[in-house]
Amino acid sequence: MVQTLALTFDDGPDPDGTPLVLDALAHHDARATFFVIAPRAAAHPDLVARIVSGGHTVGLHCDEHVRHSERDADWCAADTRRALGRLQDLAITPTLWRTPWGDTAPWTEQIATDHNLQIIGWTVDTHDWRGDDAEQMYAATRAELNAGAIVLAHDGLGPGATREHVAETAAYVEKIAAHGRRHRLALAALA
């Protein structure tokens, strides 16, 4: 039985960052899950198509990147419907949902259920949005990179990001792929 490590990416697709991440994944024949911001996906259908053709999973992140706890249930339901509609226009029907910042409210689970979505968190946070280099991120996460871990990274520059590019995240993919080989862990998309 193959043990897996799940790489996940939020806040894309991004015309600069997503291709770098996809290239790094392809170099290692690795799969990942991309939690997309729907307007960005609609603006870059070519990147969404490349994600899908690479064997990766596309999940929902949001339409508007806002914490659920800062809004009410009606707002979140409308945001979710808009996002899913935009993705449906790209022939994408996600089953996985990572809320912005992983933040939920008492009604988030019901909205997920209403749309047949499974809420996905993470067990390992790269904090790549800060601009740490790949070696720093790997050193900080190495002990947690075990079978069944879900790694949070970002292929786009989302709200709150203090970095200017995604190059170090792509370099981190190289390091985690080598880690996976050493520990017999396949880099797999969430299903």
C-alpha cells in the first residue's frame, strides 16, 4: 500500500506562480490539490485546464477571500453559489472546499453539505505567504511531513501575503518531493 502526502495550494490560479508550481510537480510526476479563487479561475481558464490535464484536483476556495466568521450565513451561501457557478462554467464541479484562512462559522458546515462539499483543513502550514525561502520552509515543516499529512501552500499571492513571488514555494515542492522519495511517500492529490 502506497502512503501519501498531500500538497495543497490556495489563492490561485496565478499567471506567474501557478505555472512554476505545476512545472515543479510535473518534474516529479507528483499530484496536488488546488483550492482556487473562482474569479481568478474564470480569468485564467488555461491555467485551470493545465491543472486538470496534469492530473491534479481542483477544489473550491472562494469567490471573495473573506473570513466566514466576519460575515453572515446569507453572505457565505451567496459567495459559495457564485464561486461554484464560475467553476461550473469551466466544467469544474469541486467536491473539496478550503475556506479562506481555514476560517469557519457555525453555518459553514451546512453550506458545505448543501453543495456536496467536504471541508478540508491542513496539518502542515508552510507559511509561504511570508516569503521564507524553501530551505527555511522545509526545515520548519520536515518533522510533520508524514503519511497522511496535508500541506498548505499557495500558488498565488492572496490577501495578507508579504512575499512578492511564488518561486520559493515552487522550490519547496522540489524539497518535499525529495523528502517523499526518501520516506516512500507519494505526493498525491486529495480525493
